[in-house]
Amino acid sequence: MNFYSYRFPMQKGPGILLKTLLIVKAAIFIICITFLQASAAISYAQKITVKEKEASLEKVFDDINKQTGYIFFYEDNVLSGMPKISFDVKNTPIKDVLDICFKDQPLIYTIAGKTIGVKKRQIQPVTAMLSPFLNTYFKNPVTVSGLIIDSATNTAIGNGVIHVALKKAIGTEKLTDLIIEKDGKFSFSYSSESPVVLNVFCLGYKAKILTIDAQKDTLLKIILSPAVNNLNEVKVTANSQLRLIPGGLSIEPDVKNFSAATFISTYLNFIPGLTMSQTGTISFLNRPLDVYVDGRKVALSGLDLIAYLQQYNIKDLTKIDILTEPGAGFDASTKAVINLSIKKFSNAGVQDIPASGYTTHDMYYFSNAFIYATPKLRLSNNVTVNHSNFYDNSFSSTTSASQPSLNSAQTINYSPNPQDNFNARIGLDAQISPKAQIGFSLLTSSVWKNTPYLYEIENAGVTTVIPSTVNNKSRRYNESAYFKLDMKKGTFQVDFSNIYLRYDNVVTNVLSSGTSVNNSTSINKNYYINSKQTWAFNKQYNLEGGFKYSYNDLSNTFQNVFNTSNNQTLTTYNEGIFAGYIQGAYTSKSFGLQLGLRAENTNLHLNNITTTIFHRDANYLNWFPNIVASFPKVWGLSANISYSSRISRPSYYQYLPYPDNFNANSINYSVGNSNLLTSITNSIGINLQKQFKNKSSITLMASKSYINSPDLSAPFIVNNSVVNIGLNGNQAQSYNVQLMFTQPLGFATLNLTPSFSRFAVDKSVLVYNNQTQYAGLNGTNNYSLSGSLNFKSYKGYNAIMSMGYSGRQYNLFGYNDPIGYSRLLINKSYLKDRLSTTFEIDDPFYWEKFSSHKYVNGLDIYSSNRPQNRMVYIAVSYRIGGLKPTIKRYDYQGDSRLKSDDAR
């Protein structure tokens, strides 16, 4: 049923009695027609069961919504002061239930699709109430119905809107907005001498404008053509399939099968190729990802990142972009990105989710996420406490025929003493105007542990056992804020972040000749401010530009009580980066082009005070272009061809020559090189994807990279110890090929991903301190095969089973044996999605990792590592309260993506 507003002036003079009788007769006729139409519209409704006693209308509406999916639409003050109602119905049509709800209430309701509109009953004078039907008596109402069809697939299009307006001599007069049903059908009635103008809007399609002048009931078939999406626009997908976009892949999450109490960190594991470990590492096809939320980088990792993501409800998530080749808008040192898009002001209510868990590493786990949301304000808070233990048992040995003093073996046996973690975050987002948003957040976290271990050294057949202890504690503080302004043709945004991290570490070795104590303290301060402006000129052209300044300051002190010759080391490291970028895109029906250019100027200062003093000052400016050409349909495929340039700056630890534990012929001793240069990587790639009618898909990603001055780490003999030295090579090349195959199986979706990569150094001879190192002519071959089964949701159960196998052959200095893993994760919701349980088991095969460097400078180096990462994870969360969708009228006419080619 739809509301119309007709106004016809009452005539005065003779014949008023006759016209009054005609009005009454016409009114009776229209009331009968209206009653029949309302009955027909409700006939298909579901049957529901409701039992309430002295309940508010809001409570009854919530019960109906949960059982049927119908959404109630009303203004804020409509239900204020309404009396409470009591009734008990079973398997009753929704129309009958609504009639009971609205009996003796000064309210009326209408149904359009899955939306129920509620408003106050208007009390009008009799003449004003009957005048809209006067014209109907002389001309019967005309019913216009029809179907919306996709021109490409000849299938129905649902979930759109038709704007209906009367065509006047000057302009038009709006009648109503019709919601198109899921099956693409629509219907409305009108009574007027004027033609009717229909504006048909469906997201992802070109809008269409029609003018009809129907003299009788009319059936229409409206055909819409798919719109050409902008390069940065999200494509709607189904069944959690990844779709090709410039620079990577995109997915629209299927959140309807997951409980509202299920955190994003659980959902991410169900995305093909994507994994998130309980230690907070997010990776895609074994590639670590930098995390962005709404285009803003989350400078957190590990448990801090998990705590941050847990502030979001699963239904806040709207899309996920995975960019394996990020554009110029991202840092040039970023290799891969996951960007989570969140809708902040679409839900209202109060929600609290306490969760607890247990793993073989977590003696206990507890978190509490709180959200208070209104249509213009969102307050979030999260607290996480974790008692965990992730440790390795490692063994290494080195033998040399030419230097017997190096013939030794060492074993480190860590005890299962866990570490304690605490995270707390509070955030506020506010919509200060219809176009402007602001937000800020504060986060604090700390980690502390006390781990005793045995350090065994064997040399010349004599084994020395050294009891050792590691005590460390870290504290982090993070403040961030943003301002966002939606403009007529774009968006202006400013982001700010400031991080303070302090890390204290004490390593104690109990030796026969005394006790060695290494004390080190690191303080890291990271600051950045970022601004950007986007312009959307039309559906074919858009432009984006921005500036960023980041500053990283790190100081480290090291003291060895036993070794007086190197009693204290003080190091300061400062890096400031000023960057600017511009990026534009053009899109047509059959071709898309994205061009970007980023400029970064880096100032670096390094100062180290030991027995000697050295420092390094560097300033370098680099330009990083990127280009992506997109072909939406080429021989039935989607294709992207890309070129990008990236930078790899030497890390702080590659510069610093200090040990972090006791050194006795140890191969774990790292030495830096103050002369290290930056590495520039130029890559070309091609991505191809084929989507089949049965919803299966194949995605191929292939790339080749040329690396100038690659950073390498190679073992050398320094002061009768084997150490790893950071070096620059001349040039290297890498190749990468990955294939993703997705196949629905009825009960599950199968995902298979084989991959192969190769890294080769052009010059295989490296020299350091008059020592020569041969870097393996054949380079390094990496291979992997991973697969998963995403089971369909069944009675609230969501499950995924995955396995993987990977290895590395002929690395720069030897051979690595393969590694395998497996995972089973089951999620189940109860009590109307309030209670959520998760069970996960990881790596039950207990794989052992080996590393063998054979005959390096006359040495035979062997090491093995058995990580204790077999894990059983059990978690339970409960949602108190809940967030409800806020109904907002969408401005379809103002959406530039929906402009019609027929519009004038």
C-alpha cells in the first residue's frame, strides 16, 4: 500500500447535494477497492508466533523482525505515549498480528516489500478526506505493475527503488518511492489525468526514466543495463567469492550466517586464501598484510590488533579489499594491504560482548567489547587479558675442517612459562553534521613474561649446560584521530596517529666463571599525519591526491655486566618521511585505467656509541609510479595488467651491531652494516579471473620483479664466530605465480591455491671483510599448496577445514625441508545469536622445521626448530543488548553512480 496526496477544490453553487451523494458513493467504492488490494498484498506473508504481556510496540516490532525479517520504518516520536499491549498468537499471518497490534491505536501501517511503514492516523475534515477520491469516481484507478530485468543475464533485478511522480505542465510532483521486491516485481495504482514519470534506480545498473500515460491496467517489462563501475567501486559478490579489482581482489562479506557476537577476527578465517592467527597475524596466500580500516592504517600488530578489531560487530563490516599491488595512495614500502570498510552510523543501541577462551597456549583468555551507538554517535571500548605461551625448541650446529674452534653445537630448550598480556582501548566516532565526521581513540597495552631456559653448548666433545632466564616487558600507548568531510564531488580526510612503545629485556646466563647479564631497553616513538582529497567528476573520471608526514624515533641502550669491554651501547635512530601522491582513474564499458605517482623524501640519522663511534646520515628522494589497466570482459575473463615500483629501506636492526643474548660461538649473533642501501623493486604483473555460472571461479596472479641493491643476509666468520651480515647485492629477480580455484560442492565450497615463486641473485659472489660467499647460482625456489573447505551454514554452525604444505629448495646457502599445517574451526550461535562458541585446532601434525646451510666458507651449518604451535582454541562469547539497523531514506537521485543516460 502506498500513500498519495491529491487535492481537488470543492465546487460551490447549484447541485451541491447531488455532488455530495456522488462523493459518498465514490468513497464507498474506493474503500472496497483499497481493502481488496491490502488483503492481496498481505496474503503472501509468513506466519509467526508471538506471546507478550504488557509489552511496548517496539518490543513487538523486534519480535516480528527476528521471525520474518520485516523492517519497521517510523519517525522517532511516532510510538511515544502509545499504550502497552498483551496478546498470545501462534502460527498467525502477519496481517492478523499487525491488526491486533494497531487495534484501538491512533496509528496506521503499510507494507512495501519487506518494509512496514508506521505513522500516526491523520484526522481531517470530511470534505478534505473525500476530495482525493472525487476524480476516481469518474475514472477508475489504473494499476501499473511490472518486472525489472538485467539486460545481460535476462534475470530479475531486486532491491531497487522506483521514484513515481506526476507529470505536470511545469515539472513533476512526487507521489511515492516504490521498493522493488527481491524477485524484481513492482506494482502501484494511481488515478489522475496526468501521465506518470518513473525513475528506476538499482545499484550497479544504469538508471532509467520512463513516462507512461496508461488508460487501463498496464504491465511493464523494464530492462536495465549494468553500470560500468569506477575502478575503486566495490563489486557486489555472492557466497564469499573474491572478485578481481585493480590491484587485487575484493569481497562483500556474507554476514547473515554469522552471529552478531562473532568478531571480525573469527570471520576473516572463512575468506578464501586469508588467515588470521590467534597471535594477530593476518596473511593472504602466505603473504603478510598491512591492515587498514576505512583507508586508515592500523599501526598495531599481534594481540593489540586483535583487541582493536574486536571493537567491531560482524554486521559493521561492509566489504574487504585485498590489494596485492597497492596504488600510489599507500606507502611505497607497503607490499600487500587488507582494507576493511566499516559502517559506523548504520546501527543504534547498546551492546556488550564478554568473551572467554582457553588454548593449549592460553591458560586463560578474556575480552569485553562494549558499543554504544546512535545514528550520529558511536562509543566503543574493549579490554583484553591474555595469558599465553608461544615458544620454540631449537638446535643448531656448525662444523669446520679448517677452523676446529668453530666446531660446536648448541641447543635452546625453552620452558612453557607463559607471558601475560593486557590491552585496553576506547574510541569515539561522531557525525557532527550530515557531511562531517570526527573520531579519536586511545589504546594502551602491556606484555610481560619471565622465561627460564637451558642453553647447552657442545664444543670438542664437552657439553656445557648454562641455566638462563629471559625477563621482558613492553608497554604501548597509541592515540589516533581523524576528520572526514563529504563534499559534493568528493571527500576530504585527515588522519593522525602517535605511538609510544617501550621494551625492556634482561637476559641472564649463569656461567661457571660468573653470571652474564644483558640489559637492553628500546623506546620507539612513531608519529604520522595524513591528509587526502578525492574528486569524483562523473562516473568515468575520478581523482585523488594527498600528503603524509611520518616520523620514527628509536633509541636503544645495551649493557653487558660480564663483558666489560663492551659495557654499554647507546644507539639513536631517526627517520622522517615526507610523501605526496596523486592518482586518477578512467572507466568505460570495456576498459579501465588507473595511474598513480608517489614521491617520498627520506631523512635518516643513525648514531651509535660503543668502544668506537660511528654514525650515518642519509637523504634520498624517490619516485614511485604505478599503473593498472583493467579489462572487465576479454574472452569471458576479467583481466588486470599492472606495473608498480616499491622501496625497501634497511631496518633498524640491520644497522646495529650489538648482541641480544650471550654469545659463545653462536650463529644467532647478528651484525649490521651502516653502509646498507635502500632497495628499489619494479614489478610487472597480470591477474586473470573467470567466473562460471555455477559460481565456481579461477583466478591467476603472476608477476615478475627486478630488485636493485637487494638486502641479503649471509653467514660470515667474524672474531671466531659465525655471524649473519646484512649486505646489498647487485641485482635480483623474482617470479611469482599463484592460482586460486573455487568450486561449490553443495555442502561446502572448495578452495585450492597452488603457488610457486623464485628468487635469484644475478651475481652469486658476495664479499665481506675479505671473505667470499657464494650465493647459490640456482637461487631460491618456494612452493606451496593450500586448500580449504568452507562448509555451508547448517543450523547455526559455521565450519572451515584447511591444510597447507610449503617448502623451499636451493636457497642462497643450502636447503630447507618442507613445512605443513592444518586447521579446523567451528563456530556456532545459540539463543537467537546472543551466545557464540568457537572451537579451533591448529597444526596437529607437529611438523618440524629444518634449515641446512652446507659448506659456507668451509662450514657445514645445520639447525632445526620445533615450534610448539599445536593449539586447541575454545572461546565463548555472549551478547548483552544489541544493535538495531537505523532506517535512513537513501538519496537515490543524488547518487552519482545511478545517473541515467536518459536524464536531461
